Amino acid sequence: MISAMSYSGGFRLIAVVLVSVLLVLAATPARAEAMDALTIVAIVGVALAGIVLIAYLVVANMEGGRTADTGRIVWMACSGDECGPVPTSVAAELLAPAALVTPQGP
């Protein structure tokens, strides 16, 4: 079992010193250096690629309900001017004999 933590004066002093050193290091500004033109172009290019990717994903998510269903075949039966879908059970019966036929050679 994990024992209870000790909050003695020495532990608190070390914690305060570590936190203050980290804050001083984080708050100290870095030395200013000139950036190459190629570096600036690379940063701008990566930013633009990220924006284009995010925009593409947002548009694709919005348009998701309008995608075509490629796994489903809809058969239509037309008699005269009227056309209607063929039920899948009838379409399966019509397809089954065609799958059993093997081509004959000469």
C-alpha cells in the first residue's frame, strides 16, 4: 500500500525552489535570431497545408450524408411509362441462374 506523503519543511522548501527556478527559466526571453527566408516559407506552407486539411475534413463531414452507396444495386423494372424498383428477393432470383452458368469452349 502507498504510504502517506510527508509534507515536512524541507520538502516544501525544495518544491518552492524548483517551482521558482522553472518559472524564471520559462519567463526568460530567448535570444533573438534572424530567420532565413526558406524557414519562413516552410512555416507558412505547413500552416496553409494544415488549414486546407482542416477545411477539407470539415466539408467532408458536412457532405457525409450525400455519398453514393456503392455496395447496393437497385434494379428498375419499366413497363410503358412507369418504372419502379425491383425487390431484392426477386433480383437475387434473377441473378442466381446467371452465376451458375459456366462459359463453354469451342
